[in-house]
Amino acid sequence: MIGFIMDATKNPFEYDAAPNLDPELLVAWFIEDHNHSRFIQSTRNVLINGQRGSGKSMALIYNSVPYQKIRAKLTCENFPQKSIGIYIPCNTPLTHKQEYRLLPEVEQAILSEHFFVYGMGISMAKDLQFLIDQFTIEDIKFLQDEFAFLTGKTPIYTQSPFLFLKNIFRELLRKDQELLGSGINTSIDFETTTFYTLVLPIVTALRETELLKDTHISLLIDDAHDLNHHQRAVLNSWLGYRDHSVFSFKVAIAGMRHYDFRTAFGGSILEGHDYISVDFDQPFQNDESDFGKFARDVVQKRLNDVGINKSADDFFPESFELRNEIEKYLDLAVKEAKEKGITETKAISDYRFKYGRALYFRSRGAKANRPQYAGFSTLAHLSTGVIRNLLEPCYWMYDRLLSESNRKEGTPELVPAHIQSAIILQRSDNYWEFIRNNLSLKITGCSETDAKKIVNLLTGLCEHFVERLKKHESEPRVIVFSISAYSDILRSELQPLLNLAEKAQLLYVRSGPKKKGGGREDFYILNRMLLPAFGLDAHGQHGRASIQAEYLVAATQGKVIPLKVAEITGDSLQGGLFDE
């Protein structure tokens, strides 16, 4: 096992953005199973969908040259492998430059690609420098000559060819910026470059070296949604490049549903033809789902790296008292099923699952304290299938554990249920504080009026789910909804608010089969960390409530979402919540 920290006074649940993590920690903490990460090592073009915090960046960075060099050193594997990756972030000042807006449309596209390609070139030079000690003297001389020819500069044989490239690109960009600063009105006054005149020649030169002649090169493009529309269009055009034998693109996008797949030539790229897609948004269904296994592996590895040899479930135990209470009501559900004449074993088990936990929550008085939220399974459900949402409360729990014990040395045995519950309730209250007071300040495009409507909508939905928990006869623990009777007028009022809530990661959108009539529909999942503030059961149950759009629009004005007790009929246990 690879381990670096081995100090239980350091918090193993660091959840900072992947580029900010210590490289050795990122390599040590990375989990290759149950998260589609091996697709990044393929020779196909791959689009990776996932919300912020779902692990897209970590997967790309892990497969880049500098991080694979660290991994090879630690595991004594060959380096480089038959496939290498070059990490190209898009959330940079260079790709966010707005000068292109000063130009006519055609020249906007040219200038946008120019800056995007130079950003790619700098990233390539930066990552490839980690390979310099692997090249032969002949390869280095060859690359120096190739890059000098490419840039029109005199080769510097005493300098690494990759440092030479990076310095040249930076100097050219500086000059371009000076020209732009002097004012451009109708034409581009400097020589621009494209993917085919800069990036492709670099890739071609690399493949002509002895070291990389049989190596596939993946261009790992992160946060493509941050590109401007011209850059996205040209990237889509590159994805249509038919020959994947030498290089391919792995492109990470937050929210592929809203991504524009049109190319610079007016066409569109097609899944299966130009690329394959993988989804890093992995809704949690149960302990045996891909996300359940992945989440458990993530926590297990991080615990081991600080010398804590406990399973995730043992380190984050359930509340003993709550577990006993739940078991009592599960037994009561079995008794109730038999009294209703249900005799088949599976039917009794289904009834127990559907109603047991609901009976416990129904038994709680109106003035009862909120239930105790604890246990790794509860933490996984509260994450709503986003790994950062899992690590964040774990980080605060571990920090609280160290503070309460005033620990200087030794290893913690577990996080007591009372600490888990206190942090979860605190985090839930913090979410609501953010929604009520900071939404319009933190989310671009969200006005104060929009923020108030979103507060009303989310509050109304939580109150609706509380009523379901108390009164619904078929699916009392459902905490997922779809929208019915969605007219164009209602959509124009509601959809922008749903999009803003999704952007703020207060709401997640999935697609699944309709319950009636065939076809597919979108359904919506509240960030489950919102639920503890209302005393709701974060575990939920399979199924989803169908809520009419007019009721949701009314909820944005503070109106109650009515509960139809017989609203859902049929078998709610026919599959997993997100099964297709």
C-alpha cells in the first residue's frame, strides 16, 4: 500500500480541488475502481460528465505525465507507459480572455482558437518536461530542431526543448497582448495559430522519437464548459478528427446536458461516432452500487494513509440508540404486513423496507428533536453521489474529533455518533443559511428575486417530503421528484430557477424511464444535505413523486405543494432509484 501521511493528527479528508492537492497525496488517494477512470486510458475520444466535486479533474490529473511518473516511482512500474496524458486546464486567465469580443464574428473565432491553442501548447510543454530524462540524446536533438522550425526561432541546444517551447509561447503571448492593448478594431494584426499548425506538429514530433514512437497521447482537457462558444465549437471540430491511433481527447464537462455539441463548421459531433461518454455523476442507490463501493474505498484508503486500520463503517458507526429504534419499527412493519394478510417472504421484506423507517419517523412528535444522523451509509446518502460532498463533512468530523480529544499523538478509533450528527446538522443549517442570504451574491445570473423564489421552492419541496413521510400510503420516504403537466408557459417560469439551483449544486438532475407511457424524463434530486434541517430521512426509498408544474411555480411564491395521498400507484420496488 502507498502511504505518505502516517500521522493521525493530520486530516485525511482534505477535499480541496485536485490541482491544489499535493501530487503524492493525489496519487496515494486515487481510486481506479468503480468510477470509469480507466476510460481515460483508452485510445478513444471520451467526454466525461460530472458536477463539481465528482472527481473529473482528479481522474484527468492522475493520468497526466507528472503524476504517472510519481506513481511509477512508487510502484516500480515502467515509465512512460504505452499511453501518456497531458493535462490542459481550461479554467485559466488565458482561456477567459475577453478581447475577442472587440472583433467581428469570424475574427472572434480566429482569436479565440489562437489563445486556446497557445494555452494547450504551454500545458503540453509543462507536462512533457517531466519526460526529459527519458529521452535519448538523439531524441532531444531532434525535438530541439523540430520545435525551432515550428516556432521560427533559433534552437538553443543547451536548453530542454520543452522549456524552449514554453518560453517561446509565453514571449509570443506577451507580444500579442501588447498588440491587443494598442487597440484592434476590424482585423487581427498579428499572426495567429491553430490546432493543426501548433498542437498537431508537436504531437507528430513526439511520435517520431524513439521513446514515444508507439505511445498513445491523450490530451486531457478539463473544464471545457469554461471555454467561450467559439472555443467549444472548435474543440468539437477536433473531436471529429477520425484518426485516433496517435492521439485522442479526454474532455471533462460539468453539466453535459447544457453543453453545445455544434462544431465550427455548422455540424454536430455524435456519441458513439465521434466520442464515447462516461458519467461521473453517480447517484447513490445502496451499499453495493458503484458509488457506494467507490465511496467506501476512498474513505478506507485515506484512513489507512494516516495509520487508521478501520473500515469506513467502523470508523463512522451508526448511532446505537437510533439503530435500535429503527429495528423496533422494522419489526413493527413486519407485524403490520402479516396483519394485512401478506404471507410471501419477499413481499414481507419489501413491506418492511418500504414502511419500517417511515413508521419510526411518523412516531416522532411534532416537537421532537431532529433525529441523530450518523453512520457511513448515511454519510454516503447525504453526499448525493458527489465524492466531495462526502469528504467535506468527514473533514469537519475528523477535525472536531481531534479538537474534543485534544489529541497530540496516537490514532483515533472512531468518530462517535454524536460528533457525526452535530456536524451533519450544522452543515445542513449552513446550506440553508447560504441559500437564504448568499445565493444571489455567489451564483452568477441569480438575482435577489430569483434567490427568494429558489428559497421558497426548496423549502416547499422539503415540507412536501415531510408531509409524504407522515401521510403517504404508497411511497412515504420518496425524496426525488419529476415534473408533470409542464407547459411552455410554466417551463419559462420554472426552468431558469431549476437551472440556477442546479448550478449552485442544491439540485441534481438525472434522466430515467417514465413510469407511465414509455420514453424518458428528467427527475430532480435535492442535495440531500438540505434534508437534516427538516428531520427528513436521508436514505429515502426507490421511486419518485410526480409533482405538477403549476404547484412548483406556486411554491416559488411561498404556496404549499399539495399532497395527494394516492398520487403514486404501482410497484415502487421494481428497480433501483436510478436504474434504467
